[in-house]
Amino acid sequence: MIAQKSALNLDHFAVLQSHFNFIQPKRAPKDNLKLFQSYTIDIDFAHHFEEEGVIRVFVKIGVNQDKNALPGYKLLVEGVGFFRLTNGEIPEPEQNNLKFYSTVSVIIGYLRNSLSSATSSAPLGPYLLPAIDLNDLFLKKSEGVNKGDK
């Protein structure tokens, strides 16, 4: 079937920083996937609305960045995307969904690929960032902003 293009356009994407550290395990893990699933994932993001309808979105993903990181991979990647909505009649709820949720989802997708590429030749094989619950991510972001306002 022919896909319909979204009203959201990604004009540019860039990786701003990428860090990969390998923490040697004492012995080879029996199950790399189980190890990867035990890593904490910290995601932060910010939206900046600029002139001429440009939406600049920063996303930073830290994997296993705890003080006492687990063996294997310690990863950090940060990227930015520049979006714009096509002109047209788009209902406000759909516009908000595109401006906020969709932009973060797109950037996470690009950064997921960066993490996989960075680890593709690493000792434990590629790290695949799991699917992320965006509703929970936005709720936590909103709670964090509200706590900072008090």
C-alpha cells in the first residue's frame, strides 16, 4: 500500500555526542539479552519552538550510566532534530501530538540506530534499545518540571 506522508517533517537530524565504554565482565555473561535488559535507561528531552515554525528537539539517552554500572556497555548518546509542520488545517490535539510525542519518538528512533551501530562490533554484540513508553516518559518529565517549579 502507498504510505501517506505525515504533516510532520524532519528537516535535519544530528548526533551531538556519543560515548561508548566497555566494562569487562569478570566472566562472559550467559545471556547478553538478559544483561542488556537489566540496564537502567535514562532519557531526557527538550523542545524549543523557534521562528518560522521550526521545532528543535533535543534527546539524550543514557544506558547503564549508574554510579555502579553493570558489566558490559555504558552508553550515552545525544541528538537534535529540526522539525516543521506542513501548512494546512490540522486540529490542535493532532498538532500537539505531532509537536511533542512524535518528535521525541522520531529522535529516539534515530538514536536507537546510533546505539546499535556503536556496539555492532563490540564484544557482546549490538545493543538494541527497547521500545520506550512515551506516555510514561512524558508523565515523568511533567512531574519533574512541576517539582522544579515549587
